[in-house]
Amino acid sequence: MSDCRLPATQFFWSLRRRRLWRSCRRRYFLHYYAAAAGTTDAPPQWAQARWLRNALPVPVFVQRLLNAVLREEFYRVPDETGDYPDRNDFVAAAVNRGESEWRRLIRSGPQPPPSHPLLLELLDSGNRVTEVGLRLRETIRSEAARIAAGVWPRLDAVDACRRRPIPSPLEVQLNELRCFAVPAIAFAAPGGELWIIEGVRSGREGADEIALLHKFYAMNALGKAPEKVRSFALAPGEYNFVELAPQLDVSAAVRAIRNDVDEMTGVVADDGMVDPATFPAAPGEACSACPFRKYLCNAEPGSSMDTCAAGDAG
């Protein structure tokens, strides 16, 4: 319906955006367009989308928390004596952050500020809030212990003078395109190389594109030769370094990003609007981890949003 169309937000490329686009167009619409319309006079369902977009299942919530702790602990500044007076071991730091986040989740109620992450499991928990809290704590402790036994000793041994602060999220201008990566840390490695470490991730999807953005950032912002920049991610489970695109094909990576951009911007009409009816649901295994399921979607195979609400909001 034309009166339900929404304005397209400013476009950028990210690996997360690609994943949502390829996995479910309806979730993509709700995440990038409906959520942005929640601050306007759009239907109230879009306001609901604005905070639902940040509902994360426990594993993803924990992954982001651990990436934040890794970043904070790695860049902690020593005092004039060279000591870290407020520093805990990695597991304790993660557990403390987890307790702080849990208190925030409980205090914020069912609809926290739009920028705050919340737990997907809490939305359907009923009287199982304690059970969700226990699962969160156990997952944080066990995964932090794996990092402490895996990659953390190597990172902790990096001299403070070789640790290089890096923005996260990291915006990179690829010619006229705005692109984002989410590195955790960076440091100067032996031989004059700069190592940029993404957070925990599995699989090779987007490895070339992320490595490309790291090199563009280092070249433009730091004057670092691209061949002196190496990109890594932390593999889940054992939490060891996995190099991303050691033999990078720059042209292929640029083409892949441009192909994504052409597809994603192709749904935007000439007047700068998007129609929710053109974003069908793609029900499947990913539905269980989707924050919009049940509340704004109720997906059926091949269904599309043909009203201002994306299905029942009840």
C-alpha cells in the first residue's frame, strides 16, 4: 500500500547488512527501515521495531559482551608505575560486566531505550527470568574461560606501546560508499605489520571484504602500506586467531561489495521510498533467533507485508 511506504535511510555496507539481506528480506526491512521510522508519525508497530531490533539471543549477546571486554582489557592503561590497579583477570572482568548488564536488563523493563541491547529470551520468559539469568551467567563464565585459556595470554603479552587503538565500529569510505567493519583490537606486530583483529566469528563469509576495509582504513588513516596490514578473527570454541584473506583479491572484494549495494539499493524507488510489500519473509531455522518473530512478523512462506503493520503486533 502506497501510504505505508517508508523513507529509505542513508545507505551503508556492512557484513551484518549483507547477512540480513540474504537470510530474510522482511527482517532486513524491519531492522533498517521500520526501526528507523519508529521516531516519526509512522504506525506504532515501527516504534516497536525500533527496540526489537536490539533483542539478541543469549549466544550473540554473550559474544558481543566478550568482544567488549576483550577490547576494554586490551586497551586498559597502566598507571605511572606500570601496574593496572583496577584490573581483574579476564574471566572476572567478563563476569563483572555480565552482572552489570543483567542488572541493567532487569531495571530497564520490557522496553528499554532503543539503543540498549536486550535479551531475546526475556521477551518470552514469563516466570523464567531466573532461568534466563542463570543461563546468561553460565555462558559468560564458560566462554570467558575459553578465551582466558586460548588467545588472551598472547594478547596480554603484547607490550602496551605496540597496542594501537582502533575505532569500532570502523567506518571506511570506499570511493563513494560508506562501509563498516567491527574490529575489536589492533596492534603492531614484529616486522612492522599491523594486525587488526575482528571479534568472534565463524565461517569465511565476507573475509575478503572485511580485510579490504581494514587495509583501506590503515592506508588512509594511518599511512600504512596495505601489504603490511593483516586481518584476523577469533574462531569460536578454542578462540584462536584465524587469518582473513591472506591472499586478498582486492578487485573481487570491491566487486562483491558493489554487487551487494546494487541489490540492496535496487528496492528503493525513485522517490527515495521503500514499500514493505516488496520484502517477503523467508521462514527457516533463522526465525528462532529473529527478534521480530511473533511480534511483527508471524511469517508464512512467501508472505509479504501488505499493510502498515508487518503482520499481527499482538
